[in-house]
Amino acid sequence: MRFSEFGLTTLKEVPADAEIVSHKLMLRAGLIRRLASGLFTWMPLGLRVLRKVEAVVREEMDRAGALELLMPAVQPAELWQESGRWDKYGPLLLRMTDRHDRDYCFGPTHEEVITDVARRELRSYKQLPVNFYQIQTKFRDEIRPRFGVMRSREFIMKDAYSFDLDQSGLEASYARMHTAYTAIFERLGLKFRVVDADSGEIGGSRSQEFHVLADSGEDAIAYSDEDNYASNIETAATSPDGIETAPPTADMEKIPTPGVKTIEALSQFLNVTAEQTLKTLIVEGTDGPVALVLRGDHELNAVKAQKIAGVASPLTMASPESVVKATGCGPGFVGPVGLEIPVFYDHATIGMSDSVCGGNEKDMHYTGVNFGRDIETPETVDLRNVMAGDRTPGGRGTLSIARGIEVGHIFQLGTKYSEAMDATVQNPDGRNQVMSMGCYGIGITRIVGAAIEQNHDDAGIIWPAPLAPFDVVLVPINMHRSDDVKAAAEALYTELKEKGYEVLLDDRNARPGVMFADAELIGIPHRLVISDRGLAAGELEYRHRSDAESRNLKREEALKLL
Amino acid sequence: MRFSEFGLTTLKEVPADAEIVSHKLMLRAGLIRRLASGLFTWMPLGLRVLRKVEAVVREEMDRAGALELLMPAVQPAELWQESGRWDKYGPLLLRMTDRHDRDYCFGPTHEEVITDVARRELRSYKQLPVNFYQIQTKFRDEIRPRFGVMRSREFIMKDAYSFDLDQSGLEASYARMHTAYTAIFERLGLKFRVVDADSGEIGGSRSQEFHVLADSGEDAIAYSDEDNYASNIETAATSPDGIETAPPTADMEKIPTPGVKTIEALSQFLNVTAEQTLKTLIVEGTDGPVALVLRGDHELNAVKAQKIAGVASPLTMASPESVVKATGCGPGFVGPVGLEIPVFYDHATIGMSDSVCGGNEKDMHYTGVNFGRDIETPETVDLRNVMAGDRTPGGRGTLSIARGIEVGHIFQLGTKYSEAMDATVQNPDGRNQVMSMGCYGIGITRIVGAAIEQNHDDAGIIWPAPLAPFDVVLVPINMHRSDDVKAAAEALYTELKEKGYEVLLDDRNARPGVMFADAELIGIPHRLVISDRGLAAGELEYRHRSDAESRNLKREEALKLL
């Protein structure tokens, strides 16, 4: 491709609304252009990258025996009413009404449609297992679209849905997808982790996420290199095993702490560490407010808390009025001692002694609080986020925390949709049996953004080779004045294309600095500079995008590096 | 691909709502499944065909220098308001409102979006010409979706948009697309014609349609093999050249014709041919009703009539009351003699003499009507559809009429959108100049239906080789009982796949008749039958889908035929 014929314009300025590096670079390098909030046009350069992602995903899905089909983007409300999601899904679902006043939505996901296809097509267990997938445009009406294609409203997904006779079949289908996804992200040349995850609103039992690792990732991932454990921090479990409690060394005392309402202020005021304090949070329960107690330096994990029987879901902090009514004091001075509402203690609290906590009285705290003496030793629950240095649940390793961008998610749905929509097949005994389903998503458009978050420098994008829109960029110096350079560049362009490389020839009448900057910005892996001086020496200047310096090489040597 | 793993179910029964053969066969062969009115899922077999169409279109567009991009399906109302189409487009446009109450539509076409892209990206004439295309899902909210994928609501289009500095540039871009489209339909193995067409609501000056020829086609095409003329019947012109009038031989008489209201009844009653009668139609004009006069056997062409100055557009028949008021009599007895409203005569009427026409009085007609004596010889206009046997406008040939399915349409839009949306570039003189646009569509999904309309028999589809979902189907007889057949079938399957063929192995435990019927229904070009008897003779049974009979051939000979 010749630069002059590629309709590509790069930008020097960083667009004002772009918050993260991939968004900035995708706009600057001309991969995408904004149409409206959360809506982007994929320009020719960006689409080349997108198609590479699609091709790898398609090949590995086919290899895993999945069958590609294509469902409509527009879905009738009736199916969503059948599954119960028409009312539950909320404003993320873009709804519309046709000329006959029938309700539809722009599909954000296709569980209902595929279950409808499956219940019509699949009659016998002999047709199972089967896994249907599609690569398709979806829409989620995000309240605040941002981060470019990472959280856009319209996006491209690969969504797959497996159908099996029973749970053991589902587990086998799920394992095949785990293998396929691993192959996909390896082939794409991305550093990633597979983590245990919460199933969220999609539902079902087991699920795992595939995260591209990047410092800017929205998700925190807890992992251990010692025992392969990895989990989204939302679901990374803590355990009470091995926690030991030191015996009390101090008496419990109630002391004045005027105006001291935060753990930080309390630590300073009493000259104790946050680890010595107990943090008590009042949240809505299923039957009035309840208290959640954590070690002062620990973070509450809402996903875990709202799954506890007695705690309202979604997790909701109690209003200040409700706190006063339940505890006799305002937020900031609440503690578990003598509290008369249900109290849930995090596992880690049991390892504390001589603790500091709220006094359940304005401007007062207790010190020297001990379990078994001042508070009855409780059953503990898992309430907190794991931290770097925590032991893994298996106990064989230590956790590290990394940040990741979720690009894939595999779910064991079980019978959630097939039961609601009566998707059955005849089993070997001749009876109807509800099928077990799995669903498997990959954010095709999001992968492009995530790849850039992981692979860039100050000058621009550094594409992993499998994603690069071109393999090599040719930069002829003064091509419009030197016939030799022009002839050499054209010959090299033709030769490399014939060898099967994807080549971008920068044939613009532009200064070398402009061409170098654009080549770096758009991140082509291999760069070859053709100049009169080089030609005189029979040399090309070669630089890999990730090299610090360029090298002058004989033509043949340079070509060998590609 | 093994049949047993392909998730394919064929149907014996013809679904009740399928009216045309392609719709019936696509459902029976399992290419598509209906989700809701005008919404279809492309099943794996159908998607394979669709992808072949896409690949050919993409290759030829790339070869023509067009650049692929991908615009959002969801489009903001603001752009449609800018072009003026938000109000004009009517209920075909599926509109929706997002969570912030902003208006959007599901794009049925992308002139507005691409013009917005172009006015941001293109600054200088040096960036021209450029032609952007995409292959994308569109939506038209048809009032009565029918004919399966031929008139569905959601469909896949290839839409391309060229930008040039001026009309001569546009004409060159348009010519390149004409060449590319011709290559596409030739490569797809379809019989087609390119015809001159009306530009309709898209607007612009010149346009041509690409029609796949099929008896069931919705459009009539007039063409001449003698001088390459071809036109949609909507726009095929007639001319007054060479029309001669015989001198009068009879006096004009007003005669009673009680209850005779149609041309047919009139011909019978007076024993004259329809060619001797004048048909007078009263339609709405821009300033009260006007009369259109045609030869009795000719058909009014609404597209032509509504373009005439003085005739209302869209063409609207006058109400019976309005006819009485304008002519003094009801419909059925109106004629041009002495009529006091504007009268437009079709070219062909001027060649008539001693004609019969309405008497402008209930139950009365005139006979012996002649121009120049009874009616002042008028200027004539083009009002009618051409017929087989008419001369071509060039006069060098004779027209034939064929039926076609429109699968492609190329337009010279000119500055219609670029002017409304202020899409300019700097011209060589340094001044801003509105760009000239072309737009070029291909109905990707529709091509699949049209190919079947053109290529089928009573047993099913007969795919042109470039569209076939598989090249060859292997039908082993009693594979589940004969180890020899099984081994031979598996070996052949592996060998053919390695040679690069797309092979469907019918590994079902089904009767031969069922397998043969399915192979014919889904229309795979080459069929090889493997049986114990054939193996004993070292033979395979070969049949091409379009052959009447199968042949027993030595294995090597059979493979040569592929």
C-alpha cells in the first residue's frame, strides 16, 4: 500500500477527550475516528488490525470445532421477556420500536437468540455437543462511554454458545474454549492471564476471564507464580486458615477521640498502625442494617459482601440517619463492641489483638479490644480484597497484584437460559432433557485498544507482529528528487509484496522527520530507510520498532531480518 | 467438514410463509432460520456462501483501489438533519433514542456518516480521488418484509463512497466501479445485466443497476443485444423518431357504448384492436387535475410521468369525483377531444389515426378521431413502459424484456450530500471546492437469494462453483456397516482436504436416498459416492449437480473431474 493512496491522516495534537494512551494513540495514528459518543469509525489502518484479530479468533474457534453463524443484531423483545432479562437488563439495553409498534433491542449479547435457534434445531442428544459462534457488532448503551474502543457503545464481539446434554459435557466444552482462548491470546502476541471471575448478571456457575496485562487496566488481578493461582480481585478468596491470635496484653478502655472519624486520623491520633484498628461499616441488610467489620488497612469487597446471606444485594451503604438509629452514633465512631445488629467479621480480624475500634458514642473509641474477652469470638467470613503478599487460597504461594484489561470471558451457564426458554433434547432414554449451556466472549475491538495499552512508548504504538497493520514500512529519503531512491524504493516495494509481506511505502513528498515520526506513531514492526547515501554503499537502514537504534545493513542482510 | 458435526438440519416441508423458490430452498437447505419478521440467522451452511460473496467483493474493491473501513451501524440524528433526510426518509428508517434521550437511527445507508468522515479527513485535492467502502449490517424497516433475504429488514451491504474534486473525476471513479462490479458478478458465476436506472431517493444524476437475471425477478429490464442498450423498464426511454401517421379515412362520430368502461371491453364492443384506442388517465397535477393519453395497449410509466412539469410527484390518480368535475363524466368515458384541462400525449399516440376514445359523456365514445383535424397535433412526451419489439433509443436495435433482481447499484451523486454538509477540499487554486461524490452498493445477502433464483431445479439449489459452500460432497453407502467403505471414505476425505478442496463428508447413519436428497437440496457441485460394489471395481460414482445422470469412474478419473 502506498501512503498517498491509503487515506491516512495522522494527528500531532492529542484530542481533548482521550484519557488513556490507547485512545490517544488510536486517534493520533488514524486508526479510528469518533462519530458520536461511544461510536467510532474504524479507518482503513485500524480495520487492518481489527481483521487480524478476527482472523486469529476465527481460526482457533474453527480448530476447536465451533461452528460460525450470524444472528441478527436486532432482537425481538419477546425472547428477552421469556428469559426474564427484558426488565432486568436496565438502560444498558438499547431498545427500539418498529413501524408496527413492536419492541426490539440492539443485541448486547445473544443468549436468548441462540437458545431460540438451539431449541428449534436441536432435537436429540446425538446432535450434541455443538458450539455456535459469531463475530458481530453489539451495542451497550453505556452511561459514560470512554477510553475509546475500550468502553465504546458499539463494539465487535466474538460470542460463542455451547450446548451439551449435561454438566460433564458442558465442562468438556468449556475446557475446549479455555484451550482455544489461550491459543488465541498467545498467537496474538499478548501478555495475558486467565483469572477466576464472578459470573455477574450473565449468571451461571463457573467463569474465568482473560486479561491483557497493562498498568492502565481497569481490573486488579491477584496471581501467584508459585502455584498458578489467578483471580480477578473481585473474587480472589481469602481464608481463615493459619491465622493466629496473640493473647491480650492490654485492658479494654474507652477513650475520647474528638473529631477523629477516619482510620487514617485514628492511626495518627493514637499513634497506632492501621493494621491495629478495626473498621466497621454499616450497610443495608435483608432485614434492617448490618455491620461489616474489617481490619483497618483492608478494603471491603462489595462482590463478596453482597453474596452473604443477610446482606442486601447490590451492596448499599446505610444512610447516616440509619447508622445513628442502629448504633447510637454517627459514622466514624461505630465499633462492634456491644453492637445490637447483626455483625459480620472478616477472616483477618480474628488474627488481631489489643485492637482499636469505634466506641459507638460520638468522639469516643475503644482501645485494647480482644476477641474471646471483649467480643465473643465470631465465625468469620470473606469480606475483603486480597492484597499483595497474601497467601494463595491453596496456601502454596504468595499473591502479587497486577492490572489487566478484560478481553475474554468464558462462562458455564448451566441451564439458566435453556430452562427458562425450554430448550431440551431427547436424551438416550428417550426423555426430554434441558441442555447445559456455556457462553464464551471475546471483545474483538477491545483487544486492539488493550494491545496498545500493553505495547507502546512515547513515540507511539509498538504492534506485536501478529497485529501489525503492515509488516514493514519503507521510508525513501528525497524520493521526489532522486530517481535512484525512487527506483530502489519501488523495486523493494514490489519485491517485498511478491514475497508476501504487507508493505507500506511512504511515497509522500514529506520531510524525513515527518515520515519517521509517522512510522513510529503507527508502530509498524520493521522500518527500512532508502537513501542516496545508503544506495551508494549498497546498504539500507534497518530499525525494528522496539530497537533503540537503527543499523546500516547490506540489502540482503536487512531483508533477512524481516 | 463432517455432516454430523456441522449442526445442519434440512427440512422436507416447505415453510408456509415462503413465497419464492430461493426463500423456500434457503429454509429447507438450512442456510437461514427465521428469528422474527424480516430477521434471519445465517446458519453455518448459509454463512459459508455469504463469506464467499464477501471475499469476491472485497478482493475486487481492493483491486479497484477502494479502501475498506467500518462505520458504526448506529448513526446520530444530527447528521441526517444536516442532509435533510431525517424528515424525508420516512418509516423505513428505524429510529431509536438512547438513555440520554438523543435520537439515532440504525443506518440503512451511510452517505451522511461518510460525508462527515470525509469533511474531517480530506483537506486538499491532493488527497483525491479516494473511495471508501465497508461491508456491513444495515436495517430498513420494510412495511412488509418478504422473499426471505431478498427483502429482509436486516441485511448486509457493501457500500462504497467516492470523493473527487469535480465531475470529471467522479466519472472516472464511477467507471472504475462499473468495471469492478462487472468483475464481481462475472467471478460469482452469475448471469447479469447492467441497466440504466432511476436515481430515486438517493439522488444525483447518473445511475446504473446490476441485475441478476431470473424469471422471478421483481424488476423488468429492457435490453437489446444488437446495440448493448439496457435499462430498467422504469427509465427505458421511448422516442417520437420515425413515427408516421396515416391520413384519416373516417369521420369522427360519437356513438353510444353503454357500460363499456375498459379498453378490453371497448375493443370487444367495437371489434377494434387495443392499438386503435386512446387511453386517457386523469391524475393530480401541480395545479389541478391533468390528463395523460396513451395508446390503449401501452402501460403508463409512473416514474416518467411524475417527472413531467405540471404533473404531481409522486404520481397520484385523481379521485372519481375530481374526474367528474374536470371532464364532465366518470372514469371509463374520458377522452382528449375538447378536454379543458392540460393534456399530455405519449409519443406513440401521434402515430395513430381513426382512433377510438372516450366521449367525455357517460356511456359514449368517439370513433374516427384524428390528429390535425379533431385534435390539434400536440407536442408529445414519454409516458409509457417500453415493450418487447420496440426500437432502442439509439435506433439500431430491437428491445427484448427480461426479469432481473437488483443486486448492485452505482450512482453519480454529484454534490448533493457534500454541498448540504459542506464537505470541501482546497483546490489547486487554493480555494475551497465542494467535492463530487459517487456511491456504490451491493446487496451481499441478497446475492445469495438471487443466485438461487437463477440456479435451481426441483431437487434443490445448483450453486455456481464460486458460491458453493463446499466443492464436493462424499456420500459413503453403508459406512456404518462396511469397514471398507468407511476407510475409503475417510481416506478420500483426508486426501481431498489436503488438496485444498472444501469437502462435506456425509457420515450420518442414514439411508442413501436421504443422503442423495440432501446433497441435491444443498446443491454441492460435485458428488462422489463410495460403495462396496464400486470399491470392488476400483470405481467411484461421480455426478455433477447439473448432470442428469451419474457415472462410474475409476478413482483417478473421478478426482480429475473436480
